[in-house]
Amino acid sequence: MELTKIPKGTIDRYLWVLVELERVERINKKKYALHSDVYIYENKTDRDLALSHSKNVASGLEHLLRKGSYSVRDDSVSGDKYEECALMHLRTGYRELYAVFEKAAAFESDVEQEEKRLMDAVKRRLISLSLPTKTLNPENVARVVYEDIKAALTGHDAGFLSNLGVDGGRVMSGGCSLAGEDVAEQVRNFIRKEEASEENRESVNRIAETENKYCDLRRKFGKEMDALIMRVENGTPLQGSCQMCPRVKVIGRVL
């Protein structure tokens, strides 16, 4: 009003036309904002088809975030059914957001591989001690070593080692069965040595650094995905395409 000297009622009518054309979205009673990069459909039927499909695909977006189900109106759509569609829409319509997803997935894979390498090495060294194999649980011992080193690197006590004890003829810690009580001392000494290993500590530190990068990217991805899902719920169809997209005509885009 200040810039154009146009009466408020006229401005409101103009804004509602722009809202109907999806060039502008209404935030609240007094605030509007420009839509960013949305499609203009040839007719309302095509737009409604695209929006209905987008709400289904939004279940796949939600599944990527939380591996659950996303409520669409009064129904509950299984997210895993539309996860591949969601990825295709991200890949074709939201390339920057998809790049964040891919980078986070790469960091997650790196963490899993590094954890596996560390624990496999610990298990091999434990088995090489030739303790009675029927009494050992190498997987649990390796997990105890890994979790204690992680705790130590963040300034906490090595809780599994300090709580090591014998219960029912088994060496136990934190509810984990590690070995038979006949090898309790050997297992305790092994865990103590592995947790003091500089090589193991460096490996766990690298894992923690990669995990932090992954978490940072996932937070960024999650924030942008929540906003994207909300836009769909508020009536804006998704950009991009997938193998399940309805046949609709787009006459242009608002940039």
C-alpha cells in the first residue's frame, strides 16, 4: 500500500488471484510469500491429479526420513511403496536436496563399513586366543570394546568393562553375554588391552567424525524435507517425475 498507493481491498483481491494461480502462497491473514519454482498446469483437473499423486509420493518422502507411514487425509499410505518414487522426484525436481541425501547416505555407508572392519578385527584377535569357542560370543565382546572406546572419546567411563561380572556361569556386562566364567579373566584382559589400543581409538575417532558429518547432513535434509512435505500438504504439487506420475500438461513454471 505504501509503495503503490493501491487500496488494501484491491491488493487483497490481486493477492487472492495470485494465490489461485499458485504464484503466491498465504502464510497467515496478513502475510503472503512468493512461491519458489512451481509448475503452472493447463487446467485444474491436471493440477488436482498431480497434487493427489504428490500426496502419495509424500509418504515416500516421509519414509525416507523416518521409515514410517505418512497420513494422507483420512488414509494411511505405506511409505515404502512410494520410496522409489520419492527418490525419483528428488533426483529430477530437487537436485540440490537429492545431492544432500546422497552425500548423507555415503557417510552412513562409510560409518557402517568402518564399524564392521573394526569389529571384525577385534573378533579375529579374540578367536586367535584359542579360548573354548563354545563359551565365547565374539560379536558381543567386539561390541563392548567399540562402545567403551566411543564412550571414552566423549569423556565418559568405559561402562561395559567396569561392569563386567559373572552371572549364571556367564561373563556378563550391560545385559550382554560375553563368555563362560571359566575364561572370565582372559576376556577381561583382552577387552582392557583392546580398549587401550591406540589403533582402535584412532579408528573409532574416525568413525565418530564421519558420523557427525552424517548427522549434520541428515538434519539439513530433514529440515528441507519437512518443508517440502508441508508444501504438498498445503496444496503445491511436487516438481520432477517418476514412473507412477499421472499424465498431465504443464504450460510453464513460476521462477
